[in-house]
Amino acid sequence: MIHAFFCAGIVALAAEAAELPPTFDEICWVESHSPQSLTSATKLKELFEPVEGFEGKFENSSHHEYSLGQMKGLFRLKAAWQPETALRFSHRTYRHRRFFLWRGREGAAFYHHPQFNNTAGWAAYRIFRDDAGKPLPTRWEAVAYDEGRVQQMGMGTHLLLCDGKRLTLTRGGIWVLAVPFEGWPDEVFVDCDAQVISWEFVPCRGMPALPPTPEVVSRIGPGPLDWKVETGEGGSFNRDGPRVVLSAAANKPGGRAIAPLPADAVGRLICFELEQADRGTGVLVADADGNEICRLAVCGDQNRPERAWNLCGPGDNNSNLWIDMKSYPVPFIGEGPIRVGILVGDRAAKFAVSPDGEQWTCYTQVINCSGKMPAQLGVYCVSHQNSARSIALRGVQVRRPKTAPKFAEAPLSEYFRSVLEGPGGTAEKLALIGSAAAMINGYDGGNRDLLAGAVQRVLDDAVAAGEPETFTRTWLSAVGMSCPQRFVHRVRWSTALETEAIALIYRFDWAKLRRLAEILRSWQGTRRFFDDLPEEERPLARLADWIESVLPRQWAMPPRLRGEGGRYRPLLLSPAGKEGFNAMTELLSTIEGKAYREACQIITGPAEPTAIGLTPDPQDPRLFCDYAVAVRGLIERNAELRSVMNVEFSQLASLRLQTAVNNADHDGLADVALQFVGTPAASEARYRLGDQSLSSGRFHEAMGHYRLALRDTAEARQIQGISARMRLAAAMMGVDYGEPVREAVRLGNVEVQPAEFEGIVERMRRRSRPRSGGVTGRAGSVLMKPPAGPLTGRRWGQVEDFASAPKGTLPRELDWAARQMGLFVDSSLLCVSRSNITSWKLGEGRSEWTHPLEHAAGNTSWPMIGPRLVRVENAIFVRRAAKERPDLACFDAANGKLKWSVALNDGLGSDPIAVGRELLVFTVQKVFPQKLQLIFSRVDVATGQIVASQPLMDFLDVWEGELPCQAVQVDDKIVATAGGAVFCCRLDGRLQWVRQQVWIPPRSSEEQPRPWCLQKHDPPAVHESLVAAFQPGMRSVEFLDLVSGRLLGFVITPQIDQVVGFAGNRLVVRAGNELWGIGTDAAQSVVVRPQTERAEKPEAVVASRSGSGASAAGGFRVAWRHAMPQPTEAILPCPSGQVIYIAARRLTEDNAPAIVEAVWVEAVGGQIVARKAIEGLTATNSLFGPMCGADQSLLLLVGSQDQPQQRALWEISEKKAP
């Protein structure tokens, strides 16, 4: 009985918790701009009713293809306001809006003035009416202003909330203003002429916190102060306990009374509590010398009885003010205790109002003043008024806004610089900047520039420091700052937004990514729907569309009314198959239930792993793996599963291994290697498969088997034997791999001593060594080291390219012609452009033959991607930009004659890859509608015909039938990037894994903060089992495991242009005219500061700190940055751990000619190893690149900015002694 009662109670509590309305934080950024939320005239009639005696009508209007309701006049809200609800509304209007919320005869009004003083803002009033039921007030009292917050955000969805103590208006999650309000409104009236996008009551718990207000330094009773009184005939000054009263008789001179503040009670916000203030009186503040800073006058309109505040200069006795609520937010004065303040800032003064003496907001009016610190306060009466007048001051608060030293004493630019270069973190600096923003003249464009520059600097520094959620935190702070006119659009937010969004995507933090998307949608608000979005915000709008497009289905945003999110969908269509999904689901269910033995039985069962296909990775939704690869990943990551496999299935693995060995069963060995991952038997099976491939001359395949064998063993002797074999297999391909052996190596039944083994390795490497600096897929094969003597250049001849520049406006620093050329060394030098291919005799520098490549004038396929040559025996194979689509051509290496050319499928997807005597390419096949299929094809070297093919994956067709793919062979695999994806397949075409990269589809230079054309599409860089993947449209470099495709780490680099390659164990990337060295000692992430993005003004604020740039979190980190004299395409990594580049450099600041030099940079620390001037080369208007290495020389193409297609071929080598 008790148990049943307890369970029933739990169920009831759970049901109650489930019915709780959402919190304010959960709904505040929801922008009600979806087709389902649109409010028609019919729906408006259900919500509102016209007020008798006032005009009020509902109409239908339209915008684009959408139908909207329109309200004109005064209306009463039909529904009663319920607790834990909020009124959510979104309008479009250029006229005022008024909301009257009544409880009895008192209430609150929210008044929106869309175009007052070029400022769109809200004001809040305490209101009174003579009779309950009357919709309009008879008396007003100004209590709060929005201080420009809505101006920063722009118009959009608002929330009006009530908690029984106060009414609060927000724009998204940004607090706008609040007024005290006891209980819930009895009646709500709305007066407007607006198109209504949405209007609804929504459930909501909680309220936003009130923003911080300047701290109280002192609370003073004015009576005891040392008053200096100046009055004339009919004037009097009386002290009545804590209060003072200054009076003047009708038609008599006025006067003033002024008193110094206590020395320890000095602040810039002086708040007055008045019991009475007649028209013709006022309050004032003065500096330490008694000089008035400004006055706050009680004024009136001759045609109206109300009083209102007016801020005026020293000695100003004006008491007249035009009062018109429809023209501006009139600062009405109430009847009860009057609370008003004067804020003195940087050569500007404002006045503030408060509903309760605690929360203060400033009116939009600003006047110029001396800006000196208020040290005295006073009251005054204007002379010769028609009626008697008096002012009674009861209390004073001195508040001190938080500022750094020297505020208003030094120029604003210097003050901001002191804040930015001073102590404190991002939050502290933004708080100081925000406090200063409230005390400057925001109508001054120069001040807004300084404010935007300060925010920009804080933003850039936060990005450099790798702080999380940099965009969100900085943006929320900036839009909440008090500034009557917009300044946030002057801040370049794109880089910070990209950085934050990309980091969230890598962490799969979909909740925060959706919140970021909601914030962006709210910021754009109605402006985007009505095509009012400013040009400077359009890049952010496109980024918002992209962010929404990458959200998983369960986190997807409601469809927006206006936007282009569809075009940002990933081009890669899901490659997972049903069989792979089902098989992985079954396996994961057993592992999650800790049934590890059953899981191992599934893995080692009779099903053939290679027949199942691709399956989604259980830990990474952006990765799809071959089932066998996915199983390996599960075993490697799950220690308990790996232990059960080793303990309980090792005997079975050994039995199957022995059977396969005895029967010489190659397939049996492969099954053991696949099904018993992590066991010694699997490692030995891989070991033996590698030996079979090595003895058969399949060296790439042998390297792949040996690499997997190393992952499955921890036995030192086996590791030593596998490493030695990898060194031998690499030598067979002409590559120096690993460290020299120190112990004897057993090859079959023969034991080879270390010296003898190393001799074999050296002979094999010399016989097979490639001579090119750009041909092999491995990182850097340039053998040249800094020479002891000077360098000299020898001109070989001219290389011409008749290709036209790619379409669009290209940045001046882009050497587009060099991107479309290539140099390759074999037995001769081959120079290829989009127009022709030329062979040059090495050592002699003479042209052997030239053959034109078929090229159509104006052909722009594969823009700025140079062809890559391969050679198989006496034939050269190259991708050509033909008339209709790229094709594959074969030339005789001896004379350059064309043997054949062929268009494969619907176009060539990649440059050819030669494996032995075989030719492998990726081709593209159109699959209608608007879909492309990437196909792995094996081509007959004699005819160019496809002899075998394997469809790999499908992509959306956004490039009119083209899908540029850049591929590199690594061991027995090919790794490639295409269409925002990176993938790996075996040499037989079987996919191993596919990863959807964090990729923004390339757009024109006007639409992206970093022009896509500056980013170079090269094959992935590979070092050992580490893949560095990048392609145009990315703002990061991804580091992946070669075997599994698993993400090991990433480096967010918004400025990256190119992955140069690995030099030693450092990845070298290029960003503009900088080289960055990225360390690869662990698997972490780091964000790099975009050093070239700076605010235009002020220079004093935004100058970057010397030496700042990147911040590291360990692991993959930017270890160094090296500034080159100019951007150059002549960059090569060396396997010895250095990077070579050629550029022009000026030695002096005058007009002396620059020199051309070769620079060697150490990849470990970024130090310059050598800098050698090149004799014979001139630097005038020169462009350098591409470049390759040949033994101890460099071969370089040199052009000019006037004619970038025309290049001279130079050989750079050490100058010989005479």
C-alpha cells in the first residue's frame, strides 16, 4: 500500500514537472518568423476587439508571397493575462506603437517611437486614469528608456513579461526596460498602425535579471550640506531636517543654492529625490571650482498642463518645452516622489530616470559639456515667472559607474587603449567599455567608431585566446550597451561567428549551436523578412543560413520566411547503406548491454565484414566507415571489449591463423586480420600479408599491411621486425622511411645484420628515388639544403599560357596563373599549364618538345587548380581543360606526341594516379535530377578506356556537372577531398571511410569575409598515419586517422589559404603572406587569431600587440608564425624538417630595389635557417611560382603582375667558384 502510494506520488510529481512551462532562457530567442506563425486579419479579430468610440480596423496585407494582418487604431486584448505567460509580438511599422496595461486606475505604458532623432526606441511610463475602463491615461510619468538597445538589435520579436512585481520588455534575450507593476494586468490596450507578423501569448517561467546599475557611493541628506545660497527679492532657502526647499515669488527674481559633495562621495551619476518641482525650477551639477556643468530644468508647454524634463547648458533659464508624444518620447514628470539624475561623462551629459530609485536608465537627449567630475550639486529657480515656484530636495544618491582610471581626462581613444592593454579578462574589459559607452555622445560618429574599434579589439583578442563562445558573449555585451545609434554593424563579427560555430560543430554541441542560430535569426528579425537587412549584415545572414543547414534533424529550426538555408545543405548525400546500419545497430546493442562475449561472437562470426558496406560511426555523426573499419574502431576504443577478444578469442584466432598458414590461404589470413582485431594473431596475419605483398613487388600494399600490424601488437620484437620491413618497402619506392635498424633483421629464413640491411635499403632507395619536389604523394621530397655559397639563377626559357583569368573579381594578391601551372621532375623537367605541356632537358636547360593542350578560350572549369602529371614507363598522363569538360590525355614522354585522349563518363573528377603500371582516376557521372556520382575508375594505360569501375558516393550538383577532387596515394589507399567531404578508399576502389567536413560552400568574394578564391585546393597532406585535410570553403584543418577516418583534432584557422604539407612532423600552412607551423604531438584543438582582420579606426585602439597571434591548448597547436615579405606560390616543404620559399624583399624603406631571395625556415620552431639572395633574378613587379626541386637545385617559374600567364623558367643553384 505504502509502495503504491509512493509510486503514485512520484508519477504525479513527474507529470507536474513535465507540464512546467518553458523558462525565459528557453524561449527568449525564438523568432516567430515562420510560415506557421504568421498572423492574419482573421486571427487578429480572435485576439483583439476595437474600443468603442475609437477608430479600429483590421485589414489584410501581403509581403512577397505571404499574407499578413494589419491593425489600425486602438484595440483591447480579449484574453486575460495569466501567470507564467508572456506576450510575444512582432510588427513592422514606421509609426508609433503604444501598449497600455492597466490594473485599476494605475498602470504602465510602453511607447515605441520608430524614428525619433534617427533612433528607434522604447520608453516606459507609469500611467493613471480617472475612471477604470478608460483605455487612455490622463497622467504620465516617465520611468525608463531603452538606451538604444533596440537600435542595436533592430526590429523583430519582442517579449512582454509580468511576474506580479514588474513588467519587463525584452528584444530576444536582450533586456530593454522594466517598470514596477503589482499583480497582473486587468486590461491591455494596443494603439498602432502596423503589419503584424505574430501576436500570441506563450507559456514562460521566470524573468530576465535586471542589468547592473552603477554602484552607490553615498546616500546624502541634503540638509546638513554646506549650502551657498544666491537669491533675490521674494526668494527663500529653507532647511527642514534632511531636506532643503528653494522658493521664488511670482514675477520676482529667482536664485540658486549650491553645495559641495563630501570628498569621499564623488561620482558621475548624481541622483536627486524631489518632493516637489514646479515649472521654472530645476537641479544642477557643478565642478570643484563651482562652474556649472549642466542643468536639468522642469519645463512645460503653454498649451498643456504637464511638466517635463529638459537638459540644458550652464546658466540656461529656459522653462518652455514643446510637448508632443507622437513626435518624441516626452520625459513627463510625475506627482509623487520624483527621481531624476544627471550623468556626466566624456564631454557629454545625459539625464536619467528611475521608477524606484534603484534601476536607472538614461534619456536619449545628450548635450556637450566640460566633462569634469561633478563635485557640487544645486537647485535653482528661474527669474520672473508668472507664478510662484519652489523645488524641494529630499535626498541625493551619488553613483559611480565602473570605469578605468583617467576616464574623461584623456582623449577617448587613449582611454580605450588603456582598457584594452590593461589587466582583466574579456568580461571585465567589455564591462568597462559598456560603462564608458553610456557616458559618451553616441550621436558622434567618431565616438561610435572608437566604441566599435574597442569592441573589435576585445573580440579579436578573445578569438586569439581561444575563449569559448567568443561571438555570443561579445555580441550580447555589445548590443546591450547604451548607445542611441547603431555601432555594432561596424564590428566585423564574421570570423568570431565562424570560429564559434565550427567549434560547436566539432564538439557536436547541437543545443548551443541551435541557440546560436536562434540568436542570429532574432538579430535579423523583421528586417530580413522585409528585405531591410543592411549590406554589412548580409554576410552574417548567410552564415546564419549555413549554421541552420548543419543542424541535425532533431535540432532543426522551423523554416524561415526568408533565407537561403537550402543552398547550404551538405553536398555529400549519406553514403550509409541499410545492411551496414542494421549490422552496426545489432553490434552496438550488445556492447551497450555489456554483453562483450556476444559482441565478439558477432564480430568473429561467419558473415563477411567486407560485404556489409558503410555504416555511421556511433560516436561521430559526420563519419561513415566500412563495417570492418568501424569494428576496428570499436575494439580500439573499448578496453573491455578488447580484453574479452584477447582473453577468450585468442585461441580461436591462433587456430584459424595456423590453418590459413598451413593451407597458404591468403583470404584466410585476411579474415583473421579483420575479425580478430587487437589479438596477436591478427597482428601476425597482417605481418604475413605484408610479407606476401613485399615479395610480390606490391610495396604500397605491403606498407598498408605493416601499418595495421603495428596497431595490433605491443610486442617489442615484433614491432622491430615490422618497422624494419616498412623501411625496406619504402626504400623499394625510393623513400627514406623510419630510423636505421640496430639489431639483426630476419627475412624469411635468413638473418640479416644491421649494416648489411642498411646497405640493401640504401641501394634500393637510390635505384628507385624520385627526383621531383612535387610528384610524390608523401610530404616534401626536396633534397636541397642551404648551400654554403651564394645562389645564382639561370634562365632556361619562356613558358606561355593562353588561358584567361577565372571569372569574378580577383584579389590583387592572388597569383591565379601560378595556381594553374605545374612543374614535375622525372628523367626530364615537365612544365604544364592549361595551354601546353613542355619537356626540358635537365642540366642543360633546353626545351626538348612542346605540345599544345586542347583548350577553349574562356574555359573556366576547375579554376585555379593546376594539373598534376604522372608517368608510367614511357607515357605521360595529364588532365586537360578541354572544350566541354576535363578529359584525360596520354603523351609520349620521348617526343610529346599525343597518343590518345578520352572523356571519361561525364567528366574527369581528379588527376590520374599511377600505381605500378596501373592508372586510377575518379570520374563523375550525372544522375538526374541535380545529382553527381563519384566513381572510382581503373583505366587501361594503352587505350584510356575504363576497364573497371566502382561507384563511391553521390553529391548534389551545384557546379554544373563538375566536382573537383584532389587525391593522394598513401600506402595501399587513396585519400581525397571533394565537395566538402574527405574520404579514403583502397586501391581496388572499396571505400574505407567518408567524412563530411565542416565546410562552408564557396561563394563570391563579395559574400564571404575570406574570398574563397584565395584558398588553394591541394591533395590532403599525410604524415605516417596522420591525415591533414583541407579544401576551399573550410575555416579549419582537420587531423584524421588514416586507418579509421576518426577525427584526432582540428585547428580553426579562419585565414588559411593553403596546406603546404608536412615538413618533418610539423604541418606547414600558408595564410596570406604568413607561414604557420602546426605541431602534431597530441590530439587537441586550438583557435588561431586572424591577425590581418582589424578595425579601420581608431588606430590607437585596434593596433595589435606585438607577438600576439595564436593561443594553444596543447596537442595540435600553432607552434610558430613566420611573415614572408610577400605572398608567394613558390613554397616547398622538405622531409628534413625545413620549408623553402622564394620571395622579393626590400632591404630599406626608401625606393631602393628589392632583392629576390630563397629562405629556409626550420619547421620545428619557425626560425630562419638561411637567407640567400639569388643573383640574376629581378624583383620588379615579379610573381614567383610554382616551384619544384631537382637534386641540389630549384626550378622556378617567374612572372609579372602585368602578364601573369607569361612565365620564365629559371634554375636556382649554388654559384660555382670560378
